[in-house]
Amino acid sequence: MNLEETAAKWESAEFVFIPWKNRDNVFVLKAYGIVQEELEEAQMTLQSLLTLRNVGPFREDCQSLLNDLFETSETLDLLIKVQNMWASLESVFTGGDIAKQLPMEAKRFVRINKDYQKNMERAYNTKLVVPVCRNNTLQASLPAMFPELEKCQKSLDSYLEQKRSKFPRFYFVSNASLLQILSQGSDPESMNAHYAKVFDSIDHVEHRPSNKNIIETMVGKGYIGVPFSNPVECTRNIEDWLNEILRQMRVTMKDHCRQCAEAVLAEGSQIHKSETSLRTFVDDSLAQFALLGLQFLWTKETESALRAVGSNGSSRAAAKIMKECGSLMTRILGWLSGWCLHDLGPKFNRKKIETLITVHLHQRDVTDEMRQLAKEGKIRGGAGDFEWLKQGRFYFDPHGRDDLNADGCCRISVTDVDFTYQSEFLAVRERLVITPLTDRCYITLSQALGNHFGGAPAGPAGTGKTETVKDFGATLGIWVVRSPHPFAFHLPPPPPPPAPPASAPPPPASAPPSSSDVATKL
């Protein structure tokens, strides 16, 4: 393209405008990326022309056009920055609850908003790229608008950080979603679209028909509603009553956990002796506590058998005791499997029974392994033998307390590390088939958490690393978050290694371990 064609093109080049949110009096630039690319290309063309030997007669015109396009490009870049920042803040400061809580920033934005709309209306009437960007009023106002918008953005970021510090689960919500949540904070029912972002399995909640500020029931996705033990009142800031929902959710789940433990562990309980009693218990319990009850029962029966083994010196008697325990677990597994041959009603109920089978199958296998070891005389420590301690064991102490209250405490033990059940509402979910590798991952992660470290399974993609961590979280009743962005931990640099003695030979070079080596060590 020569000088004449370039000049002709930019004399008639126009911007494309669209109405902002279907408002006829507010316009924004559209498809400006193409204009930026063409401006850069035209500048490169003119710079190439200026290097030619025969450009002398046209140098002044070429340089003048290059200056105009450079000025246009600089102004357009700043205009796009201002437009993008204005678009992200416009819905925040022109209405909603956030504008009321940041009045100074709202006033500043209203002033900027008027200037921006006047400039864009003028640009819409002009449309031509070069005249729009070389307008003196626009060039004078943009450098003043951008710092003011940055101040509004910084104040907004500080405001969001305050909200996140009060309800930490907001840290796992994007800024756009959090702004939408906070801007509608005065309407509790609007939060129903966002509960899945801050809770594991709460899809929405149900409000009292006569008063929308009272929340009575939490509902899981594809699951039944679970009434709160104490209704939640939404009368303060949204982060305050979300914290109250979190607390009441955990209190409610703990109440169900205590009822489940009383039904299973009480003296004279018939759950493990009668299929009818077991079916009644499973049908009456929430999915996660039907499973937890089965784990309470397995831990109690297996540990009782192991204690009897530890107090009995005969390997034949020990094998008999463990055989009776194994027969009980096999009989329960048969009952659960038989139910799947019949109509179980809603889809979530079948998933509930299948989850019980998946986990109890592993429990039955562990009991059979204990029986075989007892037969061979390899279990000498009874319930304190490591072959038993390395398993996930489930207990309920009716006289214990946790961070919620003193009405009992559910404890999960893996090796020598004890965890308090965190009582997150999990609705109904499928669980992983537990393999020996899964057991080793649980032991490793437990030891890491018990020593206040972190842990992460390593290995090839698609092998179930993330699902294993999530399944371990479900075992502990914890909400496991897979963050869309990595967290940056700023650690101090390691100290330099000590200098080797002058007479010492240099150490041999070694290849870094492969990912398979790391996975094997884990």
C-alpha cells in the first residue's frame, strides 16, 4: 500500500459503535482490535516508506501522516483502557448495595460517567477514526479519567477484600460473581443463584413464605430439602448471614450425625442383626449419615473383634473371632446388594445405596484381610496393630466437644492422626472405589495434615489425583475447592549450599527424578 492509498483509507475509516446494555444514549466501541491492528500495520508501512531513497518529495507528507496515526493509536489505546474499566465499574456504582456502602467512590464515578458519556456521544456523531482520536477534548479528558477510575477500582478491590476476610469462602469466587452477589445483598432470595459457589452441595435454600428474610431449609442439587435445626435470619450484611448459614448448616449436620451414632452404637441396636432394621435406618438417614453410620458400625465391630484377638493367645480362636466379624460384614453387604435389584424410587436413593455398597465392599475386604492375618498369627497388637491403625476409623464420643458445641464429637482417625468431622452438607454423591493406592494416598495426606503441611498426589494426568483428594475431603466432611487459578505462596529463597572444601572432588551430576519416580515415592 502506497502513501496515497494509506492516506485515503484513514480519511474514511470509521469506528463501529453499539449501545451499552440496550441504552440508546450510551455507546461503546466494538471491534476495536481490528482498528488497532490496521493502525500498527499502517505505521509500519509509513516507516518503511521513510527509509526509501526516493522519498524526498513526499517525506513531509509521509511524516505528517505517520505522526497523525501514532497520535491516533496512542489515544485509542487509552480510550480502550478507560472504556474497559468504565464498563466493569458502571453497574457497580450506578445502582445496587455497593454504591450505598462506597458513597465517596460512587460520587467520583458519577462525575467520570458524565464526562465519558459526553465524549462517547461526540465520538458516535463523528465516527471517523482519526478525527475522533485527535479531538482535543477527548485527548484532554482521557488522562484525567483513567487515574480517577483506577482510584475507584482500588477502593472496590479493598472493599471486596474486606468482604472476603469476613466470609473466607468468597476467596474462591471470581470478582465478577462476587460483585453480583454483593450488589444484590439486600435481597436474600437473589443469593439462590450463587449458593453452589460457596457451599459444597447447597443448590438453593427455601425461605419462610410469610417472611423472605427467614431461611428454613437447604436443598441439595437433585436431593431432598433438609430443614435447619435453627432457622437463619437475614437481617444484616450478606457476609454476616452467610456465616450464620454456614454455622447452622454444620450444627444441623452434627445433629443428624449424633442421631445416626445413637441409632448405630446404642446398646441393643438391631441394625447389624436385622435387614429390616438396617433398611429403616438407611431410609430415615441422610445419604452422608447413612454411610457414616455404616462406618461407625464397621469400626465398632471390627475393633471389638481385634481386641478379643489381642486378649486371646490362640491363633485358631483369633481366626474364629475374625471370621464371625467377616461373616457379619458379608451379610450386610448382601443385604445392600439385594436392595439394588428392586425399585428404589428416586434416582438419588439408588445413588445413595450404591455408595454404601462401594464403601462397605472395601470395609468387608479389610475385615477379611484382618481375619487372614489373625489366622496366620500376624496380628499380635490387637486393635493397636498397625494393619488396623492405617485404616480410616470412625468414632463418636457423646461426651466430646468440637468447635461448634459440646454435644458430642465425631472423630476420624488414620494412623496416629485424628480429624474432627467438619459436618459440611454433602447431599448425595458417588464415592471412589478404594484401592491400595488410595489407602496409601490417604495415609500420606493424613500425615501431612497432622504435621501442618500440605500434600498433593503426583502422577500422570487422568489417574484420579484430584478425585482422590476430593473423596478424602468427603470422608472428613470438608468442602474441597478446586481453584480455577493457582495460589501464589511467596516463600523466602533457600539458603545457598555451603561451599565444598578446596580438596574435595566435585559431586557427580545426577538426573532429576521423573514424574513416575515422584509418584512411586508418594
